[in-house]
Amino acid sequence: MGLCGSLTVDHKIDRPQRVCVQVPVIITTVLDVQEATLVDLTEDGGLISGCSLSEGTRFQIDYMSETIYAQSIWHEVDRTGCRFIFPLRDGALYQHLELARSALFAESAAFADASAGPIRGFGRRLA
């Protein structure tokens, strides 16, 4: 038995949870301007649908009169994964992320309450 078979290593990368969003943005490179959609988002980066930028391409994301600088870290035919040059800490896109996160939290809390069983409140009779 080789060494690789006997070792179990649990590598957990601590990174922010991706949040599903639908944010229309404008992507600007040195050569092109195109419309796209951010479909998942964290403070550090996101997934852009509707455009494909080669790995390493630096570009800007325009959203509601703010500009976020990013770099492509991978791409497929119609989508690109990007890392922001400066993490989101404020601004319109950060507020959108926080709203989506709070909605996700409220949805998961409602699901947890619903799975806890029937609601028994004041004045309610349940047979």
C-alpha cells in the first residue's frame, strides 16, 4: 500500500459562502464592453454569466455608477469566474450581497421553523 492510500487529509479552505444573485452588470476590458450577469457573489469574487474572458484578463465591472476591478481566474464558453482586486466592503454591489445573504438566512430560518413541527400558539387547539 502506498503512502497516498494511507493518509487522509482534510483540507478545509475558509472562504465566504457564495450567494446566488442575479445582478446585471457591464463588463469592460481594454478591447470590449459587454453586458453580463453576476450569478453568484462573495466579498472576494463572483461568477459572471454571459461573457467569457481568458484567464488572467483584468477588467472592470460597472454596477449602479460604481466600478469594481477584477481579474478572470477561469472561463468557459459563456461564463467567467473572477476575483476582485479589492474585496467588497461597501457600495451598491456590497449592499446587494448583504441583502441577498439576509434573504438566504431568513429563508433557511423559516425552513428550520417549518420542519420543527406544528406551530402551537395561544388560543390554538390541535387534536
